[in-house]
Amino acid sequence: MEISVRKNDLVRELHLVQGIVERKSSIPVLSNVLAEARAGELRISATDLDVSIRCGCEAEVKVEGAITLAAKKLYEIARVLPDADVRIRLLPDSWVAVECERSSFKMAGLPREDFPSLPETKGKKGIELPGDVVKALVTRTAFAITAEDARYYLAGALLLIDKDGVAMVATDGHRLAYARSRVAVKGGDGTRVLVPRKAILELGRLLEESETVVFQQMENHLTFSVGRRVLASKMIEGQFPAFEKVVTASGDKKISVGREALALAVRRVSLLSSERSRAVRLALAKGQIELSASSPDLGEAREGVAVEYDGEPVEIGFNAQYLQDFLAAVGSERVTVELKDAESQGIFAPAEAGDEYRYVVMPMRL
């Protein structure tokens, strides 16, 4: 194997695989990327056995071949190389030379045969989804996916596709985020799959540019193709909780408030919230909502925010981080909040009519 590749192209592709690579694995090759040189292209692959990615860039291939190299260290080396072409040569005994202008590195690799086989996309055409739509759905829901391994059926987002649009739902049992976009979709009617959290986060990283996503569902794998890059993941086997009634719930006390003003107030007040509970109290009255937080060790903080409201007062507590997650993702100038009482869920949404985004949060005891 002997190739020449542009430094910036190499860095970009190596950056994309870093989230997949296992940092501390009992299987050494899972900390490596597979580099394959063939037909004018350098293909780079990484896997943790559940989620994998294939990407690549143009290269001048003098000798075809393949080798696996330490992913993190190769990325670190590529980043600091001069802005010029990088030469990569396979040496005897699975060693590799990486050279760029006056810089030269020699890295130990592992044979291609040690690297696991990766899922392949089927020959048939998949379901085409607009990249900007999928990116928005991931942004608006991924933060609500549970990080608890024991609750495996919640450790991902539910992807729903029909002929009228695509939706994504995520919950950790304390909050639920639902987002839907009405776009014409061919061939996806009735698709309902659970995509693991890691795959969802990596898909969001792939979609930094607006491109078409081609989705395919195989026996027990899902693939998302974005240009020449392919993200593959095992499906989560389990029953996602019924969410339809949750996202259609409502409260009799509805306010409209500026997103930025509310976000800043939550951020400031939460500085003195209990580090254990992160609770912030919301006291709703005519024309204003007062946010407050206190901690025996730290003190207390209060701030009022003007709102559009002319109903009965109510007080309720929420986890400050849960509110900040929504306010950072919603992407609208104003948001609505629907409340019922101190023990019922709060429903948050963009103020714009027709925006199908709902965020439901269970209250905290104050």
C-alpha cells in the first residue's frame, strides 16, 4: 500500500470516525481505523461492533492495500502536519510510514484480517430523506435519550417514517421530546425503528452540510448513507413506550415568552440551585414568571421574566438542565409553556403555528 492524500481531506475523514472508535477496548483492533487504498480513493472505517462508519476521500493510489492504525494517534499526527500532501506507505510487519514534507512518522499497525467485517448496504434503493430535516430532528430530540444502559429500550430514538413525513421521539422517563417534519417521502410508509443513542449522535455529526440521507433497514441493522459516507448500526430490540397521548396533552395555563430571555434567566438562577437536584422554581402570575433557586450551602437567586399571561397563578419546579436543553434546541424566538398544576407535566413548544415540536417534562418536588 502506498498513497498520497491531501492533509485537509485526511484530517476531515479521521475527525468523523473519532466518535465511533473504542477508546478502552479489550479488543485492540477496535481502537484502530481500517485504511484501504483502492481505485483512486482512501477508505477509512471504524466500528465498536454495534455502530460503524465508512468514509473516504480522493487519493493518488500508487499501490493498493489495507492496514489498521491507531485512530486517535493517526488523527493527532494528521492535524499537526504541514498543509501539504501526506504520503502513507505500508512497511514490512504491519508498520506504516506517514510522511509530509520534512515530517516523518513510523506507526505500528494491525493486519486487515484482524478488523471485523462491517454491514453492507443492500442493492435496492433506500428511503431518501432531506439532510436538513434529519439534522433538525436529531438536534431537537437526541438530548432526551437516556444514558442508562439498564433501560436499553430507551437508549435510543424512535424513528418514524410515512408518506407524509418523518418524526423522531426520545425519552429518558422524566422528559420526552417529539419532533416531526412534513415532507414527501417515497417508500417509507410504516417505518418504525429504534436507533441507538450513539448512532443518532454520529448521524447528527455527519449532517453538518445539507445533503440527502439514504436510509435502509436490513435484518438487524440500519444504514444511513450521506454521500460516500455510510453509518451503520444495530437496531434496538424492544418496545418503545406509547408516546401519542403524552405529546397531545395540554394544560389550562398557557404562556408565551421570549426564548432568549427565558434561557438567560434559567442559566443565571440555576447557578445557585442545589447541585444534586438542579431544581428551579417557576412562579407564574399575570404578566410575569419568576424563576428562583436556592441551596443551603450556596444561597438563593431570583429573576422575573415578562410573559403573555392573564390567568391564575401556579408554582412548579423543573430540572434546570432539562429546560436549558430545550431552549438551546428549539430554534424559535418565542416559546409557549402549558401548565396545569404543581404535580402535572409541563408542555413546551415553539410559538410558531404549525411547528410540530413538543417537549414534555415531569415536575420536581420543591
